[in-house]
Amino acid sequence: MIRRRVFRNLMESKVQSKNCKIDNDRVRGVGLIIFDVGSHKGESISQICDVIFDPKIMPKVAGDEIEYDKTDDSNFMKFHSFEPNKENVDSIHDVCKDIIGVDCIINEVAVSNKKGVVEFNISRSDTSSIEHYNEKIFKHPSKVEKYKPSKTIEVTTTTLDDYVKEFSIDHIDFLKIDVENHEDKVLEGTQTLLKNGKIEFIEIEYHGDGNHWKREVEVYDIEKYLIPNGYELIDNQKSDTLRHWTYQYKATTTCV
């Protein structure tokens, strides 16, 4: 599993790096900072916690150098969740309240390349995006019910560069982006963080040929923000059932 390898590497780099100045409290409590852009109903938060708290990974990854207390609600991980669909926010709260050792900051906003207010499309299949659906797919009756927007709402947008500046966040250990064909716009609004190597691992759900969307996004549209800033592709996997791929990138020059 990709995430198991990523988090093992992440924990090892936290403790073993000799070139980075790491605050003692952060080492002792680990203090992972995870951004979940496109949280939906909190599925990724739950999945990441299952991996992190797996005894095969933690705390053995660095022997006795990592100490953490899972009874301390603020000791271990901090999730910054971004989900503009109000109907999903309660589900994220429910996920977070049952996980000891995790602090969740839930932001009811969309992430894009600029601040503002935009239309947000929600389909009957509970898929949602700032992007507009490709009306050609509605010629297929089987897809009409599933993908045609059931409603459109107005949502506030922010950028990750603006967000970390506003809340004085110095780094991101793991960034997950799943925003239904808007991934390139999220990265466009993350340029300062990327250029300064402030994000260690990035996981992106890439939605392929844009079949469901009017605006097509190619892998190049994503990697043009990553490769020039020192990020390398470490793995990718295609979903067995969905038309998307999971891409994992690691910063080669990061020192967080």
C-alpha cells in the first residue's frame, strides 16, 4: 500500500534527519501536519489514521526515539480538512471525534488558485466539484442519474498559500488532493509552499481523461507545478473500479 510506505518514510525522516532543525517537542509528540483537500466525508482521515496507528509502522519505525501518548488529544496529528459541501461536514466531525490523538481543523471552504466565491456542483452520486460537468455524458441514460448535478451552490474559496500564511503554518507533512479535476488549480495556489519545499509528500487523485468534465486536465497540467520545484513521482496506482489514478510525489529538497 502506497500510504504505508509514505508514512514509514515520513516518520523516519522526522526522527533521523541530521540536517533539519526539529523542535524536541515535535519529535517527542511527532506532530504530523496533514492537509486533506477534498475531504468528502472524512474517508481519507480515517484511512490515514488506520495506517499511522498500525503497530507494524508506529512506533517501531524509529525504535524508542518516537514517543507518543494516544490518550493525548493534541499530541500526535493535526488534520486540516477542506470540504465545501455542508452536507459532508457533519460526517467529518463524526470521524474526527472518535480518533484519539488527532486534532481536526475543519474548513468549510473549497481550495483553488485564488480567493473568492464560485459555483460548486454536486451530483446525484455525491461527487462534487468546482468544475462543470461534460454534458455529452448525459446522452447515456445510465450516466444521467449518476453524474448530472442535483444542485449547484455558492462556496468560498481559498488557496493553500493564503491559508498557511493566515494561520502561521510552517510546513505540511502530507497533502492529499482529491477535487475532481480541479487539482491543477489547487497546485497553482500552492506555489510558495512548493517552491520553498514546505510540503514533504503529496498525494493526488487524478481523474484521467476528463470524461465527466468540460475542462480536461492532463498529467502535465499537474506536474508542471511539481517537477520544476523539486518533486519526484514515487508511485502511482490505477483504481480497479473507478476512472482515476493515485499519484504520489515526494519533495527532494524539503527540510521541514
